[in-house]
Amino acid sequence: MRNESMADDQRKGFLRLNHFHGLRLESEDFQTGERYHIEKRKLHNRYLHGYGVVRRWPGELQVKRRLGDMSVDVYPGYAIDGEGNDLILHDPLIVPIDPGKLPELPAHAYIVLKYVEDPVDFVVNVANPRFKGHRRMHETVRVDVDTKAPDPRDGVELARILITEDVRQISDASDPNNPGPGEIDMRYVPRAGVVGTSMRADLYPLLADLLGHLRRALGHLGRAGIHSARDMRAAVMTLALMLDSGALDAHQVIRGVRLLLELADEMRHDADINLPELNTVREWEEWKELVEGLLAIVREAKPLDADVENLLRRLDGAVGKLTVAAEASGKVEPPRVKKIEAPAAEAKHHTDARDPTPNDDESRGFTPGSTWVNSETGAEFRCAGAMVGAAEWEQTKEPTAKAGPAPDEKQLSWEELQESSELPEKLFMDGKGYTLVDQIVMGDRGSEAAHSFGIEGSKQDWTNVQTFKYPDGVKATARGRAHVGGTSKWTIKNLTPGKDLVIAKRIDFARGDIVARIEIDGKAVGEWEIRGSDRRNRWRNWLFRVPGEFITRPEVSCAQVAVEAERDINMFGLWFYQEN
């Protein structure tokens, strides 16, 4: 960009004042001197840092919700706009969002930080009043709510929020990767670069060596059939390239390690499915325990040398365990369930209105030789092998007759009900008829109060309204409740003791990997796992079956206890079906 002081002589480059004895200076000369330094600094900012929010300034210009209203908090921070101007917000700011100022709904409201020059200190020459002006220029900022994304030369976007007709309050995003209406979306915030480093020099070779060992171990696991190990290996190689180019500082190292640990947690689930025999290797079990501990450490780590060194050395020890496990991954043999004929006197003989599952295991009193009769279909089963969490059942007699749906029952499979936008009052599922006996409408005070709904011990909980589609293409809007950690509780009414109960929970399926423990009247029933994700059609009805033996009264209390405390448990409606 050409210096404005060059307009008269058309020379390319920057003009700098050259002082000499006897030089007479006027206001334009001083302006030229100021413009030289301003434009040189802006040039440096534009091409060596780029535009966007600068990290490491306390607050980092984050935009956070204010409880219960249509406004947000903007934290202090430093940014650079597309012209190279320094934008510094020194104090927190409350910014209201007025839907009435948007052209039409739905529409995005953009929170934009803008550079402002404010002339101050107006003075008048007493000897000659026609000479007057502002003695100083105050460089400051303002935060506007715009109706379109800003040009980088005009300002820096701090957040955007989709406003719809039913949005009544602004909230933080339950899924930062895919925020919904009324949620603060910070995915499009530009980031200015950093020149130099803020991490101690001796930590770089430690990190480089660690990444090399981790890359080789993940290569072994990928070839052994754990596909997600390849994803983690790609992330390791990316971090290694960034390290080699000098693009990693302490802040980015912490973020990168956290990403690797989250991928390691996904790899654990992948191994349970595709290479379960790896769980027999002691170092693999130790690696998984170390990853859990490291996840807790990295969440609290600060971009300080001591924190980074502690994190890297602990990770280096964990990688040593993973290396041993990876080398053993091609040598382990799958365990076999030993089939042992148990004396008839020790075997459990059970009758129930359903077929047995692998969860009907040793912990529930079933041993090899136990028998099971489905009272509804007449099918008979025999336990061929059992351990805790892994029973093997063989069908010894086919069903005598398979019931069909009644005229008023909608026939759906378990999987079809999960993806159905309609939850009928009566349905026929997996050979059994069910009737809707109770329902809780989330966000409805009357419905929640009638069922004693509440959330206890959470790190954070909130209410929001979302509009998404089901896989069948039907769009639905629902109000929901969510909590991170803690327990949600409610009562279920109109039950018949001894009959199986199916709980259907409408969820935002943008991100799964949610685990909760279900308790009925204080007794643990099992873990409710939600695996997978769908960012396109985000509604699902996730189902959980409660065996009839837990239903001992017409009205029971149900607790949903968060097992993975860092993931939010969301629910946009609860439906309760019981066998006819």
C-alpha cells in the first residue's frame, strides 16, 4: 500500500522526515511523520500477522452468553483488522441483540469489532483564534451487531448467531462444531498469526521425538485393523510438520495434544470392536488408563513451560506403553469362551417375555447350562458360555408362533423407531406390542413439575430450542434440556409392574459418544451408550430397554447419571412405552 504522503510527488515507497538544522516544519510535515510510522506498522501487521483475533491476550475477545436474555458478553482482547489497525478492547462489554433490527427472520447477527479514531483535546490558539483543532487522536474500538459478514478492512468478526422467531435467549453452543439457532457460533472467527515462539527451546526436540515414536506405534495398530489409528497418525504427522516449520508455540502444543488424546479415546472404542483381543495386553490397558489421566491434565494445562513439560513427559511415558502394545498387536490371539456343561442343579432356569441378550450374563446369575424361555413366542435358549458382560446363548427351540401387529399398532423395528419423526401411541416392535404410557415435554414447566424432573450436581446445564431434520426428511422444532456431568431425574407413571419398559429420548445427534447410567428406584439397570453422529439430519430417538424385573410399582423414579463427565447429555423429549 502506498503512503498517503506520496500523493504530491507520485514516488513509490515511503516518505520519512529528514531533519536538518534550520528546517521549518508545519502541521503537514508532522502529519507525514506520523503517517510514516502508522503505515509501516500496519504493513507489518497485514503481511506478517494477517488479520483476526490475536491469541494470548487475556480474554481473547471471546463471546459468551449472558444468562436468560438476548445479549452476550464480549471479553477483552486484541485483534488486527484487514487494514493492519490494532484493535484493543480493554474492558468487558455487554452487547444486546435486537431481532427487530434484522431485515427478516431467520437471519444471522454478526458481532463485529471495529477500529475507531476519536479526535480529542480540542484547542484554540489564543493569539489567533482561526488556528484551532484537536491536539490528539484517540485510537479505540467499538462492537457492532451487523446484518452481514464484515469485510476484513472494516472489522473483525467475533461471533455470529442465527436468530429465528422462537429464539428467546442467547446461549453458548452445545456443539461448537455445529451451533444451532440462538447459539453463539465462533467457527468463522479469523486468527492472526504469531511470529516467534513462546515455548522453551529444549521442549521442541522432546516433542519431535515423542511424535516420531507415536507415529510408528500408530502405524502398527493401523495395519492390525484399528482403522481410527490411521486418523490419529495423520494428526501426528500434521503436528510434526507444523513443529518442523516453527509454527507451534505452547498454546498450540496444548491444543494439539488434546486433539491427539481425544482421537486416542476414539481409537479405544475402535479396538474394542475390531481387535478386542488387544484388551488382553497389559500395556494396552495401562495406555488407556494413562490417556484418561492425561485428558484431565490437558484440560487444565496453561501455556506455561512447566505445564507443557509436565504434559509432554507424561505423554512420552504413555507412548512407551502404546509402543509395546502396538508391537504385540499382531501376535495376540482372540480369547475363546469356554463351553462348560454345568450340573442341572447349578443352572438357572428363567422365563421372560423377551429373548436373552449378551448382557444376561454371569453377573445376573446365568451360567453355562442355564435355560431361557420366551413366554411371548415360546422360543427356548440355552447358555453355552458366560462371563461378566459376555454371555453366549444358543436357540434350542424355534418360536411356536409369532404375533402380528394389532390394527391400531404401527409396525417399526428398533432401528426404524430411532430414525422416525413420528412416535405413535401404539407400536409393534420386534415381535411385541407397546403402548405409550407416559411422556415428558422438555421445557414445559407443567410437564416437568408433574414428573419431578430435575438436574443435580452438573457442571453446567441449560435449556434451548433447536430445529433439525430426522433421517426421514421431516423437520421438527423442539425445546430441550442438557447438562454436563451430574444427574437428571424424573418419575415415570402409569406403569404395569413386571412388564418391560422402553425409554425413547429425542436427542441432537450431531455428536455421539455419550454414556449415561440408568437407575430405576436407585438400582442400576445398565449404561445407555450413544455412539456415532449425524451432522446433516440431527434428530434421533435413542432407545433404552428396562427389563420388567426393575418395574415393581405403577410409578418409579428414574435417574440418568453422566458417566463421561465432559460430554453434555441432551434430551428434547422423553417417551415411555410399555409392553401390552
